[in-house]
Amino acid sequence: MTATVHRPRPPVVRLDVAPPTSSYPSGHTAAAVALYGCIAILVFWIYSRRPATRVAVVVLCCIPVVVGMSRLYRGMHYPSDVLAGALTGGLWLLLVITTLLPRQDAMKRGDDHPVLR
């Protein structure tokens, strides 16, 4: 998308040196959603019966929000850039999870658990 949409960075004082790339979408936010979302899903999937799991999942889901807010604060992106990055990362996460995690019907049939093989 960066090669297609050439949007300059916001005209504000930046706290970082801006690279010569365009602003849209936020790659940092997309990567954070994909990475920490994947870790949160795996933690919940593997350890769903443990009490600390929900706390860990909430903390993991807050990290991409903090990353997106920091990109806005530092003057590197517009809010729509961060939103587009979050959407891109979320779509990638959805694709990976639906491809790699076993379906519930396979688990009910008694097929081997792919993680334990």
C-alpha cells in the first residue's frame, strides 16, 4: 500500500527523524497487531483454563493500542494511517489464525492435536 498511496507525514514537530517513506499505513501498528494478537490468541488457546490467562491476553491486546498512540504522539502518522495499519495487521492475523489453528470439528472427531505431534 505504501507504494500505491504516497501520503506525506503529518506537518508537525516530530520526535524522531522521519524516514523517506510515506505515512500510509502505519507498519509499526500493523506489525504490533499481528504479533501481539497472535501471541494473545495462542496464550488463550493453550492456557484458557488458567486464571492469569485473561490478564495476560488483555495486556497483550493493549500493546498495539500503545504502539498506535505512540506513532501519533511522535508525529509520524495521521490517525487514519494507524487505523489502516491496525486493520491490515488484523486481517493478516485472521488469515494466519484461520489457516494454522485446527478447526473445532477436527478436535471433536478426536484427531491428533497438531501442537502435540
